[in-house]
Amino acid sequence: MTGDPVNFYVRNRKQISEWAGLRVQTEKLMRDAVSKESPDTALKLMTGESGDADVDFYVRNRSLIEEWDALQGPAGLALHHALLEAATGVGARAHEGKRGWTTVSLPEAELGTLVAERHEPLVELVWTKSDLLSTRRGYAFPRMTLAFNPNTWTKDERLGARAATRKVAHSLGMRRIGDAWWAHWGVLPEINETQSLGDYAAACIDMLNEGSARLYPAVRDWFSELPS
């Protein structure tokens, strides 16, 4: 590995994860060898001479693979900070909660009656800090959500707003339905090979801006047509 280790991990994270995943297969073979009291098989496994190309590759390069795999934490943290920096740079509201749960939203100045009646919808980016750039747990990239607080929106209102915003949400890649809070959500595209973390974070905030600019008016228009 040469150069920036975080950049190295970002560019190679899927291959690194594939190699790191060979640990499970290797350890299972070792347990089988021990349980069958086969010292010759165990020795060949330990020396990378078992005849299984993948397992032997892992054994011979285990220390290096584990070193590279451990870069996920620093790389994810770097992306977390890049996202927060990009968000605060455009005046977004960012909140870091328990266990790394983080939300970012842009203030909407034209919600009018919705805010006055405590019916404020939220278009947010959300992520868990420790999951960023992981390939084996959680969501590796931020999600964009349209949320309605169930404490201030009735079930019928949430369902109505969900239906009214479905077409816009789907065009933004938000094709999944969440719990009582999330009407629509979707995972943002992965970082590409030409982007730095800063470039990718800025692109995420641009997508949040577009989502806010299209979803907030859709909610407001639907709400304004409800019987008083």
C-alpha cells in the first residue's frame, strides 16, 4: 500500500472485504481438522499449503488483509467528517445522536402553515458513523428520507402525504417505505473512483438539496388542499 491509507481503502474496500471474508472459511476448515484429529491437515492449513487456493491465499496474507480491513473504521470516520463539513458549509442542520446515528437536514423557509401547526416534514440524510464504507454491516452510504413525526401527524395524514409524494420520491431513488416515521427512503449512490471523500460528501448534500426542493413543495401542496 502506498499513499493515503484511507483513499486506498475507499478504492479497494470490496476486494479487501472479500479477502477478509475468507477468515470464516479458513477457521471452519481448521476446526474440522482439529475435531477429526488430523494434524497433517491442520499443519497444511496453518502453512498455507492446504490445496484450497482461496484459503491458502488468506493464510499467507492474513496479517496484511487484517491491516487493510481495519482501515474501514478510519475511512468511515473520514467520510463522516466530510459529510458534516459539507453540510455545515451550506447552513444545514446536523445532529449526532447515540451510537453514531447522524441526521442532516436543510431548513425550509416556505412551509408556512405546516410549521405553524407543528406538521413539519423532514427531508434528511441519515447514517450511522461506524457503518460508513463498511461492506459487512449496516448501510455503507447515507440514506435520504422523508419523515413525518407520528406524534404530530395522524396515521391518515402520513398515509395521504406518502401517496402524494410517491412519484417525486421514487424519481429521487427513494423507493423504500419505512416505519411510522419514514414515508419514503433510499440509499444514495456509492462513491465512484473519480471522487474524493470531500467531492462525494458535497454531492450527497447536493442530492439532499434537490430532494428538499422537490419534496417540501409536494407536501405543502397536498396539505394546503386538505379540508379545513
